[in-house]
Amino acid sequence: MGKKLLTRLSICLGVMSLGLVTLSNQSSASASNVNDYIHSQHIQHNGIAFPIWSGFPTDDMGYRNGKGHPEGVVVHETANPSSTIKNEMAYMKSHYNDAFVHTFIDDNNILNIADTNNLAWGSGPKGNQRFVQFEQVRMHSKYAFAKEVSNAAYYTAFVLNYYGLKPNLATTSNRGSGATVWSHSDVSKYLGGTDHTDPTGYYSESGKKWFNQAYTMSDLYSLVKEYYNAMQYSTVKYTGGTGSESAQVIGAGYDLYNHVSNTEYSANKGPASKLAGKRVYLDCTGIKSDGTTWYRIRVAGTSTLYWVDGRALKFRPVEYSGMYTTARFNDVSSDLRSHVYNSVALSQSRGNAQKYKNQTTVVNQKAVITDYSGSQSTMYRVSINGTTMWASSRAVRFGK
């Protein structure tokens, strides 16, 4: 067995550092007052949340180069000074036949609500078939606007990095040819099919109001490049599992790798769709500093290992509920675990419940796991000598 393969197999036994993608404390190359403020105030982007809504259309929604193959990102803003991110998302879900975008951003949130592997309807027919699209809600203070801009730049860089695209701003000189970073206004000028000019006015007015200088797409692009360059050196936090937990492959729009993508030794091993519907066992997670979670998988009945983005997998639904009571351990052989078994957080063994037979424990949470067949099982979070663990329902009894 070669040294590289040994490294890949053993890496889940250790942990590497994980943090937000940070910008260096320096003046922006574009001499932007907003960007300088972001650096000087050490403003950090928010993490990306993925509350994907199942109501958006998915059939026949591939980009012109195919599902999962966008060519860049379009930046929008709502043009509504009184809206909030919650009411904007609610409105879009109820009017998606008119228009919708993939993601909403404000000063505290990056919420991806539509699968970016499918196109959205936000920038006219020519833009829709090419680009991932996000909407910004208007901010009303100096810090909030700078924070939103930081979130917008980070998300743009994240999408480019995730899909293997390089930053290239749409400009008059290239007229959009080969560009990957677009405003809605750029789509109107260089592609047509729409006449909107956002976020030009919002950026310019906000920059002048709070920073005595108009903010531009070129200024945003400078931040995008900083975030993108930082992502090329992303770290990964690895956590091992037992290898006995499983999930099902959904696969469409995602690829398999021999290691976490964009890391050393990583190579594409083909579309995850070739495993669609198959049951796979998971023995390791890798959380990248770009916010994505990857799993090392093995197809049942084989020894071949792959890494895949967690969004290509279907996990068993888990319903959590709070509780606070005491229970005793039964005299049964049952593993105690660090997390709920067969959930998105792979679990590790924490010993056997039989060791604690008849011992009293505090129970402070309940988890009901629904299997793919519809059958349910229950686990309880218990506290043993100050350490929390998860125990199966057969390992504990309530009452006397």
C-alpha cells in the first residue's frame, strides 16, 4: 500500500484546524473605503446555512451546460428598503413562478434556499441558464452594510471555489466573455433578456452615505478574490466514525473523489449519480473551512472508498425534543455513543451501557430516528460522571 493511500486512510484518526475564511488586515487593492473598513474592523463573514425548500421546481431545471454546472454568480439586491430577509424569502416561496433566486444575504445570514445545482429564475432567460444567483436585503447602518458586503463576497467566492470556477469580473473590456462574477446590471448590458440594474444604485448610494465614496462591483470583486485566494489553502477538520453507520446516495449534481475536493491528493472519480439509490457506509467526516461537510463512503458489499459532499446523501430524519428526568441503566449489552446513531453527525463508541447497570443517570434529550422503511427507534442523551452520551431506549428504564 502506497504512502499516499496510507495517509488518506489514517487521516480521520486525527483532527486538523478549522476556522472561518479570514481576510488579511490590509487595504484593498481597489482603495475602497468600505473594504478598508471591513479589514480594519476585522469583520468576519457568517457561515452558510442550507435550508433548501423542496417547493422549488427541479424538473428540467439544468443549466445550459447541464445540472450542477453553473458558469458564475449573479449579484442582486431587493430594491425594497423596508423588507427583511425572512419576508423576502417567504414572498419568493409563494411567488416562485414569477421569480426566485438560490440564496438570500443580509448582515447576519447567508441562507441558501434553492439547490444551486439547478437554475433559478432571477436574471432573465440568458442569465438564468448560466448562473447561481443571490439576493441582498437593503441595510440601514454603516456596519450592517459592510457586514453584508463581506457576506456577499464570501458567498460568491464559495460558489466559485465549489464549482471549480476562477474569479473573473464582467467588464466593458471583456463584455462578459468568460466572466464568472456578474451584477444583474451586467447581465442586462452584456447578455440581455432583462433590464434590471441592481445592485449598482444600492451599492453606490450606501457607499456614499456611510463611507463618503460610492461602492462598486469592482470593489466587491476585490473582496471576492481575497476570499477565493484564502480558500485555496483551506483546512479540513476530520472526525472518524465506526464505519457501521449508513445513508443513501442521492447524487445528482455532485461528484465522487478519492479525497475531499480541492485538497492534496484529491482527484475526481466521476458523478455520484452512478451510486444513486445505493446504501453506503460512512466512516469519516471532513468539514472544510468553506463550510461544506464531506463524508468518506463505502458502498455496501464493496471495499472501494470515495469522498462525497454531504448534500449528495440522504440521512434518516431525526426529531429531537427536550426533557429532564432520571433513569436507570438496564443490564443489557448496548453501545453508548457520542452522537445519535445513523445521523448526520457520525458517532463514536463511548463504551457499553452494561457497565453502568442499575446506575441512575440524568436524561436531558430524546431523539426519534425514522428509518427508510418508516420504522422508528429512540435514543436518549444521558449524563455519566459529567459526560454526555447517547443511549438506545433498551439500555435505560424510567420510573422505579
